[in-house]
Amino acid sequence: MTTASSVEPVETRTRRPRATPDVRPLTFATLTLVEWRKQLDTRAGRWMLAVIAIITAAVLAVMMAVSGGNHSFSAFVVGTTTPMAMLLPIVGVLAATSEWSQRTALVTFTLEPRRTRVGLAKVVAAIGSGLALLVLTIGLAALAHLLVVAFRDADPAWDVSVRAVLYLALSVVLFMAQGVGFGLLLRSTPAAIVTLLLAPTLFGLLGGLVPGMADVLPWVDLGTAGEPLLFGSALDGEGWAQLGTATLIWVVAPLVGGLWRTARSEISSS
Amino acid sequence: MITVEHLTKRYGPAVAVDDVSFTVEPGHVTGFLGPNGAGKSTTMRMICGLTPATSGSARVLGKPFTALANPGRRVGVLLDAAAQHSGRTGREVLTLAALMTGVDRRRIDSTLDLVGLTDRESARRVGQYSLGMRQRLGIASALLGDPEVLILDEPANGLDPAGIRWMRDLLDDFASRGGTVLLSSHLLREMEAVADRIVVIGRGRVVAEGHKDDLLRQAGAFVRSTDDAALARALRQGGAGVEELATGGLSVEAEPIDVGRAAAAAGVVLAELRAADSRGLEDLFLELTADDAREQPGAQTRMEVSA
């Protein structure tokens, strides 16, 4: 074996004057903005958000057309948030799984080796998208109500409380964190979406069949515990506690597991 | 500067990388050579902190890769040109990298220019790119942060001859300005042209490391004379190994001057005498990795019999 002697003297080569002393460390804000852009700069991501917007608009249009359009603002808001509740977690899932299905993880984690920061940036960016969409849909609901009041003689009923909006915002946060969590944990878009949509439903169904589960279910089923968030009924102490435990099971656990798996595993292109 | 010390990676009982140590010096292009499955990519992923090492360490610019703040500005990495979101445009891929590393976005245009991707091409989605275009885009991503170190896994893969020539000039230029380049390839001829230092790896182990010319130099002489048989006899008496070539002439394990002396003493007239051709990298490569290749049949794992 030859030793690492350099026959060609290095001195003959001119050193490059380097002009990059100003290398700034990556901030979390930068990471979050980049992750947010990554949700929107592909057709899959844009379509997902567009589909939610289109379905929301369609629901509003139907509501404006049927039964004389006589719906309160809160009825419109409920109409718009239901499709969102179904589809928003998928936006979160895509934000996470695309790194693996499109194999970009290799580049992402080379540019930022602190993987947990990247995962958290994805959660924050997904929540940002969700909240932006929530504001948009509430705005559309308000517009719809305004239109039926103005043109279809509906009774004006601006009956959406600040609390209801905050509850909705909280549910968006939970949906998004849950989506990213399942995405990071399972790494496959179809697997994560199917699990996300089916698991809580199956869980609720099975729970209903087992005698004695009825008492336990609100504590362990996010669908049951989170219902007040979507429909605006005030949560009492027990309600918050139930939401807490269900969130721990369906949001925090998958997210922590997903972040752990991301930080620990080997990032490889195949 | 890249320092790899006793890097080892096991997958269960299989050893993918076995106690690999080498350094990559600034100012040179160092070629990382080995057959498929020899552990090149695994080693490079360990250097970049993507694969946790079982034991050993790798440092880039004096630190573990994962300890570099904003590594995209210090180290340009291309590990798999195909690993890009097929739905993004080439320009968007670079824009994301620029945003992340804080590079002036004007650099995107100059870098696209440098790797020879036109405005039209950069506006197309990566899914429609040929492998060669993906390689160019990958090299653009690596160069975008104006790094001091380049780590490129099979960058010549999929490039046409003109592209390979272009890449060679680019790496030469990068190294001549004081940059550090580690480049893996199984394209031996290309490696021979572009790398000045070479690390050869076979079944997870470094089998040779050094300056390309040193590795390729081969002792011995080639000689043709009016009486090869007599000359061969004389040389053998002198203790030199001689091989009579089917195409005429002798291959002698001795310096040309000693062959000349032996010929003069034996009174044989020389027609041609010169130092043996330097081996091609291909010969070196096959020779160094041949043992491993023979031990392989039937073995499911890459368990290494220690030499």
C-alpha cells in the first residue's frame, strides 16, 4: 500500500481566496419557511389545498341553493370545516412522506443534519397552512352568509363566537401535527392516509362493541373527545382532560415516534 | 479536508464498511474507487452524517459533518442525482437550497449557467429530466453554496462524453483553487483522467491508497532484440523474471538499464528497449479486488476473513 505522499507539491497550486466568512447558521424560521414552500411548490401539494378550497366552495354553493339559503353564519362555518377536518391531515402527511417517496430526504438532511428541527419545522409549516386555510374558509362562510342575507332574504345570524373560532384553530393544530406525525412514522403516503382516516374510525367502532368501553371511549378516542372543537360547544374540565389524553394517544405519540424514527434511522436513497 | 478514521458499518452480521481510514487533501481530486457493493456509498453517507457509523469517525473541515453550522455553505454534496422531487422544476430545487442555506438567489442563475442547464430546461420539472440533466442539477446544488469541499457519488453516471469532459475540467478547476474533492466512480477511465489521488476499496476495506502515478507505475522493462531466446537466457541467468510475449519481445522484471547491460554482455542486438507501460487503472483495480471477488461465491454476507 502506498503512503499518502503527495508527489505534486500543494504549494504550486494557488489557494482560492475565500469570501464566505459570513456563513450564518440555519435558523428555525428559515427552515419553517422552506418547509412551507415545499408544501406548495409541487402540483401534489397545490392540488391538495386547491381540492379543499374547491370542496369548501361547493359545500357553500349547495348550502346557498337549498332550503332558501336560510342558514346562519355558524351553519356555514360547520359546513366548511367538515371537509377541512377530513382533508387537512393529508396535507400534513404529504409534507412528511414526500421526503421519502420522492427521496428528497437525502438532500434535506444533508443541508440540515439536525433532523428533529426539520421535523418540527414541518409541523409548524403545516399548522401555518392549516390556519391560513381556516381563515380563508371562515371568510368564505362569512361571504356566503352575507350573500344569502343580501339576495335570498335569509335572517342575518352572525352567531360565531370567538371561542368557536379558537376551538377550530386548535383542532387545525391537532390535525396538522397528527398528519405530520403519521407521515414521519409510516413514511408512505397511502399507508399514512389510510391509517389516519381508518384507525380512529375502526377504533371508535370496536370501542362501541365492547361493553364498558362507552365510559372509556371519550378519554381515548380523539373523534369523540375532539367533537366539541368542531361544533363549538364549550369544553368543561373533564372535556379538556379527555381531549388531553386522546391527543396524547393520537397526536403526541405518533409525532414523537415519527421524530424519533427520523432522528435515529439511516437516510439512504434506496 | 476530509478525515476518515476507522470507519466501520455493520448490518447485523454483515460488514459493509470495515475499518476504513483515509484522508482527502485540499488541492486534489481524490477518487474513491471500488466495485459495486464495496461500501463506497455507505462510506460517503457516513461522512455526511446520514448513516450512523457502527464505530469510527469521519470529520469534514475538522468537525463531524453534523456539527457544521449550515453545512451547505461549506460542503457540496451529491449522493444520488435521482433523489429529487419529480414534481419540482430544476430552478425550484435550487431555489429551495438557496433559501435554506441563505445563498443570494442571483447565484442560482450563474450556477445553472455553470452546469449548462438553460432557462428552458431549468423551468421543466425534474421528472422529465434525463439522468445526465439530473446529474448537472445535482452538481449545481452541490456548488450553489460556494463550498470548500465537494463530495460526489458517481457524478459522471449518465453524462455523455462531452459532459464527462466538462465535469473533469470543473473538478480540476475547483481543486486547483484549493478545494477538496472526493469523488466516487466505477468509470475507471474517467477516474484515471480526473483524479490525482486514489483510494481503492474492496468489500468494505481500503485495499490501496495513494497518488495515482505511484499506484499505476509498474516496475520492469519491455525489450525486443534480434535474438530474444538468447537474451531471455542471459536475463534468467542474471536472476530476472522474463516472460516471452506472444506478440514478440520480452517482458522483463528488471530496470531497462540492467536489460541493456545483459544484452551487451550477451552480444545481442537490441531493437527496442523501454520501461514497461504503466498499468491502466482497470488492471490495478481488477488485481486489487480479485481476491475478494474469488472469495465471494456462495457467501451471503460480506464477512471479511482478516488478511
